[in-house]
Amino acid sequence: MYLIVFFFLGLMLPSAYAKSADGELPLLGSPWFEKCPKENEHAIKNCVIERSIYVGNESRSRLATISIEILKGNREALLRFLVPLETLLPMGLTFLLPEENTFKGFFLFCDVNGCYSQIKLNQGELQNLINTNSFIITYSNLKSANKNNEVRLAIDAGDLSVKIKELLKKPSK
């Protein structure tokens, strides 16, 4: 099924809707949640916050998973993106913060879960991410309905700033 996806998700809103060629499909988003590696002598404590965006009801299809890791010193962040396998790799992924330039991420690798990209933000860009209400992710996918194969996800940041501030308070090893 071909989709052009434009949506805004609220943290507490269980679903939103996007227009497709044959009607409306529900879009679902998980809340931002913290994920930390298990403590052991070899693990570095680098917790991340993560959110996944889906389309569909019973047979949900993931459109994107976004994770944010605060790097040592709390001055930079690493944004990681996981998108479906049908993604056109040469096009990369773009991340747009309001009042900022567009950041370009290239795909690092793909596995059975999808294709991975990452973008590093400096201290000022991290602060803009903390202060934003929304951001946009764009990538190209073979299953997109438009002729550019573009998937454009406009994402409501919800309580992202609260989660990032909590993560900034955690000591890293």
C-alpha cells in the first residue's frame, strides 16, 4: 500500500490519521521512554530516550524509531533513526528543527530490523531540540505514494524536553 504521510502526534493522543489513496489509516506513536543498558563491568552507562512511530491497527508497520543519546560532558547529542528496509539509501535522511538548518544523515547499515542513520548535534543544536515543540524527519521509501518516494514525518515533540533534561541529570561513566 502506498502512503504519503503527514502527521502530528501528541504524546497523550492514542492515534492520529493520515490520508492514503484508499481512505484513512491510523498512525500511532509510543511515548518517549528511557532505555538503559544493563549494568555490568563492561557496559558504559549511556541511557537513551526513544520513540517509535507506526501506521495501521493490528498489523502495525513501523515508519521510524528515534533515539537520542546525550554524549559525555552533556554538550552534544547523538540522534539515531531506524526506518523500514524499503528505504532508498543514497538519499539519506534529513532532520529539521524549526529555526535551524536541515541536518543530513547518511545510512550506516541495514539489518532485518531496518536501516540505521545518525546525526550528531552540538550544544546549541541540542538546546534547540530541548526547546522545540516539533521536528520533521524526511526519507525516501519505495512504498511512498508520491513520485519522489518521500516520507515526511512531522513529529510533535510532546514531553521530549522533560525527558532530555532528565537524561542530562544522569551521571555517565
